[in-house]
Amino acid sequence: MSLTYPESIGVGLLQGVTELFPVSSLGHSILLPALLGGSIKRDLDMTADQSPYLTVLVGLHLATALALVVYFRKDWVRVIRGLFTSIRERRIETTDQKLAWLLIFGTIPVGVAGLVAEHALRSALGKPLPAAIFLALNGFVLLGADRLRRGGGGRRRAGGQVEHTPGVDPDIESDRRLAKLTFRQGTWIGAAQILALLPGISRSGVTMSTGVLRGLNHEDAARFSFLLATPVILAASALKLPELLKPENAGIRGPLVAGSIAAFAAGYVSVKFLTKYFESRSLTPFAIYCMVAGIGSAIYLGVGA
């Protein structure tokens, strides 16, 4: 069983987009091969023995995480500096110090859950029909969050766009609003990522939805979601990276490099687009897409079963 260069590049583009758009990268990675059929279904079947697909996905996730690191590089410099100064001075006073600890508190629950349950859940539910059902459920979650959201931090213009203070870096202004979250709120928003262990449930989608329900505006919820996702994806990829170095995977390293470049580029473009998009718009279009795609896929797969 092999993975061709076109397949790897196509999967890389898919991963880079769906990991950051609130539509579930894992759900799409399972559903698309099943829906397309033929050699693509054979080569991109992560449940098959000796399939290189799951190993390749690890590398593509790493490439997407690196795109997030590059895009938010200035923010991560501030956050890491804030963490070290907080530890050294034994206090949490500045915005960067508070944000650093919010990200740590928000990352711990999904880190523990991933180590304990990720393999079991993927083995039990990593099949096309459950993925389609969870994708539809993801849409209902996004739609429900938009309908139930309360308030939304930050002043907003009549058209719904956040009104930024002239002369102030919008990113720093957003961090100040995020730093007003309590540690309990930050932990709950981060813990929502646990739901993304279910194929079809989007990591960014559930964290944005939880953030919106906790009073964040869409722009800040998206920003916090992307910052939370970065260490989680990096850590998960690092744990599975030894798989890529095994001798039996030598033949897929060329396609993997091509796919990773595609995933990095798609991820960078996606986060740039989404940070701008959520300044004035909502989760509803993604909710509708997930419901239609999920229900449609479930019906198609059910009929074909």
C-alpha cells in the first residue's frame, strides 16, 4: 500500500484548511476517502493494516502547527517571556503573564485525555459513518453557540465588527480582553478540545463555541482557539514523530515532505483568513456546512452499506 505525491499534496491542503476552519480535519480525513472510493479509498484508509496514511497525517499536523507558530510568532514571544517572568517573580500581573497561564491551564485537560483515550476512541469511532454523524453534530454545536452566545467582549460597530482603539495593536488589545478570563473559564474553554478526540468534532469549532458562550466575541474566541491548539498539536505530533523515522516508512518521506509543504501553506493562509473573517462574522456558515455535509454523508454511506 502506498501514498502518491498527488494524494499527499491533496491531503496536505485538506489538513491545513480543515484543522483551522471549524469543520474537523479528522472527520474530513476519514470521510473523503470513503466518499471518493477507488484507489484513493484504498491508499487513504487509516483503519487498514500497514497503511501509511495515519503516519502521514502526523507529519501534516506538525506542518499545520508550525504555520500557527509562524503566524503568531510575535504573540508566542510575548507569552513565553510572560511565563518566565511570572515564574521568576512569582506573580501574575501583566497581560502576557496571565495569558501564558491561561494557555497552560487550558492545555492540561486535553493533554491528559489525549494520552488516555485518543487511541481507543480512534479505533472505535474512526470510521466513515460515525465521522459523518459527529460532523453533523459539530454543526449543531456551532449553530447553538451562535444562537445562545451572551454579550461578547470588546466594543462593536453597528455591523458587528469589533471596534479597535486607534494606535493600539489589535493583537495586544485582544490579549488584554482574553486576560480578563478567569482561570476556570480558560480551563473550560481549553477542556472543550477533548471533544475533538471524536472524529467529526472540530477542535477549533468547540473551543470557539465555548469561548463565545463564555462571553468572548468571535475574534477573541478564534484567537484564543488558535493559541490553544498550537501546543496541543505540536505535542501530539512530537509523541508520534518516531513513527516517521522507522525504516518501513522511508518510502513515504518524499510524498510526506510535499504534503507537509502544502499543509503549511494552507494552514498559514487559513489562519490569516479566519482571523480577519471573525472580526465581523460568525460561526453560522460553518455550522450549516457541517450539518449538510454530515447528514448528506451519513445518508450516502448508510444507503451504500
